[in-house]
Amino acid sequence: MTGATRPFAPARLEELADGVFAYIQPDGGWCVSNAGILLEPGRGGGPVLVDTAATQARASAMRAALGGLTPESPRLIVNTHFHGDHTFGNAALAGPGTVVVAHEDTRTEMEAAGLGLTGLWPDVEWGGIQLRLPDLTYRQSLTLHQGERRIELIHPGPAHTTNDTLVWLPEERVLFAGDVVLPGCTPFVLMGSVAGSLATLELIRKLEPRTVVGGHGPVSGPESLTQTEEYFRWLTERATEGRAAGLTPLQLARETGPGPFGDLRDPERLVANLHRAYAELAGEALGSALDVVSVFGEMVAYNGGVLPLSHA
């Protein structure tokens, strides 16, 4: 893979409500993730971060963006799930008193995975990243208080992964959805669940968010929920037909292609999503472990033998 060390497109800060910022990293592809910066209302200090970044350079850029808003180090960092593009920057962004918060299984999965993500894209300039595990974990829900602001952490069950956290600001009606919602990008549930994602989207609708910040892609509204639901329903229909016809997920992906979702980034994820759909149709538990390395190899095969490009 070429171009891994070239300068990356600068992130942009979008203020969604008073002191609530989305940190958007274009182009939103593999390992180019979004984050959030929350400043204490009326004070500007006591910042809370929602996720960090994949590489040392990207974490440094996010730290500079935070420094342009407040001189204070993060009081809290909330990780929405264990994937390294959302957590590898924890150590670089944390200050002496920063507490990292996540679902209990996020800590377990982070510790088990280590820095393994770097092996998928060895040509990326990862820098001197160090694993910083969560200090505080929760099981079902947790409410954080940032001055007068309530920050509700909700574990919806298996969706993008088995350990997702929705970060909900009820007064502002802003949702940081992590990779449960990926506006403009193909959903990805290799380590999660199709049925669980649909249930999570239903839960999100009941919150009635005005603004949705996905883990990748642009800031959106509720329309991104609709597109994600439509994708998973289409996926389930294709998987049901393909499984009945005796096709493997890779064969089915090659036969059907992305269908009406061809405008979404990273279409090779279809293969992984079909593997997950097949597992659920076979009666396996939601979120049960699949062979990630093998399935990733099939995504490469679907992509013409070319490793999916990461601009991290």
C-alpha cells in the first residue's frame, strides 16, 4: 500500500450545541474516525472527549484542536468501543488526572487485542502509540455530570461490536453513536450483530436525537438511522436467499455486489456483514466470535486482492 505517510486531510470542528463539538476526520474510511469534544457549559473547561484517534500524528492533531478550545487536559475520555482507531490515542490525549471510561467488555477486548490492528495496515505510520486501558467501566448504563450537562452512556447490546457505548446528551439531543452509525460508509458488524444493530437503531429512535455523530463520515440527522436500517434489512434478505441457494458469503457478495448501497464507502465490508448474517441465520448467538483474520482475507479477495486502503 502506498501513500500511508503522506499528510492527511485536516480535521474540522463542528459546534453542534453550546460547548459540544464534533471532531470530524475526512475522508472517514478505514481507521479515519470521528471524535467529540465536550466543554463544560458556561465555563469552557473540564473537557470530556468521546473517543480519540488511530495514530500518534492524528492524536497530536486532536490535542492541538482541543488546545484551541481550552488549556485544560481532558477530565474524562469515553471510548465508544474497543477498536484502535477510536482508542489508540487515549495515552497521547490523557493528562495526569484523566479518567478513561468505557463498557466493561471494551476494557477486556482492548487488552486482548492490544495493538493488533497495526498488523492489518503495516505501512501506516502509527507512531509511538501506547495502549491506555479504561480506568472506569460500567455494565448497562452510566450517567456522567459535566457541570449542568448530563452525559448518558448506554450499552445497547451487540451492534457494531459486543461492547458499544452510545453517548447521549439528552438536553442537547446530540448522540455520539460510535460505529453503530456510519453516515456515508458501509456498516460493519463482523464483531457485532445484524439483528442487534436493528434493535439498537430502534432504541436510538426512541431517544429522538436531533443530531447524530457517527464514528466515521459527516455529521447527520435521523436520516442516517433510516439508511442504516434499510441496509441491514436488505442484507438480511440477500443472506437468506444466498444461504438457501448454497452460496458462501464471498460468492454471494460477488454475485450481488452492493446493490442500492453502491455509493457508500468501503463496499468490501459486505463480505464480513454477510458472514455475520449467515451466522445469525444459523442460530448462533448474537455477537458470537467469527474468524476475523479469515474474513478480512475474503474482503481483500472481494476487493480484487488489494488491501482496503487506510489513510490513517
